[in-house]
Amino acid sequence: MGADDKIKNTAEDAKGKAKEAYGEATDDESTQAEGKADQTKSNLKQAGEKAKDTFK
């Protein structure tokens, strides 16, 4: 996994966690869901990168 990709995925995960927390604080279910989706997307990207590294 490239360092650039790892940094981007970690930033996306942090952004998702912040969105989710903001949604919880403001009782905004839509924002909470967006935050969870961002985190899931980041996790999937990280898993894909790890799988690519395994087969190199």
C-alpha cells in the first residue's frame, strides 16, 4: 500500500468519524449515515490496497 493511499484513506476515515459524531450531536441521522458511509468506503479501499500488496 502506498503511503499516499494510506494517508488519504486515514483522512477519509477521520472525516467520516467527525461527520458521524457531528450527526449524533445534532440529532441529524443523515449526517450520521454519511459519516458511517465514509468510514466504510475508507475501510474497503484499505482492504483493496492490502489485497493488491499481497498479490505483488
